[in-house]
Amino acid sequence: MGVASAKTVISGVSLAAAEAFWYDLERWPLFIDGFHSVLSVTGEPPLVGSSVLWQSTPAGRGEVRETVTDYRPGVGQELEVEDDAISGRQSVGFSVEANQLRVQLELDYRLKGSSPLRFVTDWLFIRRAQSESLQRTLTAFRLELEAQGEESGN
């Protein structure tokens, strides 16, 4: 039904360092918008078939399940995502161009429920809120990576 996306560019950080940071569940509280804690992990993230059930902050999405459907080291990952309000596919992509790391995050989702106004609500409010949340995640991710680089003297 809806697609939300965000992107960022990060200088001075290797693709390997960014991927390691992104897939490290212990670091998620530093950058995932609305993240509170991991409730359970099945399998070995970020490998295909693994899943993470996490809890948002009180004003957030509630319990969120993310199941890995595709993982390509150096390229990105695709997940099936579900919470009380939406289900869909989320992808993260990494690329390096002109010595800059580019990170793209996209959520292709559908709203749960059968309200006749859900299409209008999605168009007017939800899609924008989802895109803003993805952008906050990527901005925090970039800032944390840049801070990590400064602490290590890079």
C-alpha cells in the first residue's frame, strides 16, 4: 500500500564498519528510532531465516518482528516486518561511491485493519511519519558512526 524511504551519506567510514554496526543488536538502541529492547532472537542475525522480536518505546510501535528474507554481505538485507499496525518488507542497502558510504532504507508496507479511511490516513499521515522515522534512524546511525570514527582517531 505505502512506501517510505530515507537515505544518508557517510564519509570516513568503511562499508565493513557500517555493516558491522548496523547488524549489531547491542547497538540498536543507539540509532533505531523508537527502539527500546530486544525481546527474543531466533537464528543468527543477519543471516536469512533469523528473526528479532523487539519492543518499542511506550509511544512507539509496540512489539515488532523482523525476519530476514535476504542477506548479501556488502550489499544489504531484506526483512519481513510486522507490528500491530503494519506488515511489509523493509530493506537496507549499502553502496560506496566516490569514497562515500551511501545507506538507503526502505519500507514497503500495508496497513492492517479494514477502515475505509485507511488509504487517506496513509496518504496524509502515516507514509510521512514512516519516512521521518526511517530518516531519524539513518541520521542517528550516521552520527553514531561518525562519533565512533572520531573516538578511534579516524
